[in-house]
Amino acid sequence: MEITKTISADTATLVITGKLSAATADEFSAAVDLALGEAKNLVLDFKEINYLASAGLRVLVSAQKKLKASGGTLCLLHVCKEVMEVFEITGLDDVFDIR
């Protein structure tokens, strides 16, 4: 997995390439936590993600809770059909701002 970060004003954007699986969840979690320490809002660009496991979902739910508690926002961009199905099956499509 590869993660590229940019920060603009109060928003951190992470572009993730690869799979969000149990094997990459810790790396993803560390990148998200670092971004949360640097910006109020977080945008995750999923244009290069075609697989999302429950470990990746756990990181997303945790980030959403932290951002909501601090008055920040989380937005997911460019979610492919296969990953969107995971959000729909779990009911998380109603929890996250997916564009």
C-alpha cells in the first residue's frame, strides 16, 4: 500500500493506492492518525482502492468518531463499485460522506 498526503488549510488529503486489508490496516491507521494531528478535516481518496477488509473499516470508523468529537469532517472520494458494496452491506454508506 502507498499513501500520499497533502495538507491545504485545515484539511488533510490522503490518496491511498493498493488494498486496505488486515496486512495494511496498521500502516493505514498510522497515516490517518498522523493526518488527524495535522488537520481538522480529512479527505480520503479511494480512486486506487479496489479492496476493503473489515480491518480497514475499523480504521475508518475510528477516524470518523475522532473527527466528529473534535468538530471535524471525514469525506471519502472516488469509491469504486466493489468497495461501495462493502459500505452498503455494512450500512456504513449512511455513516460516511461518500462522494
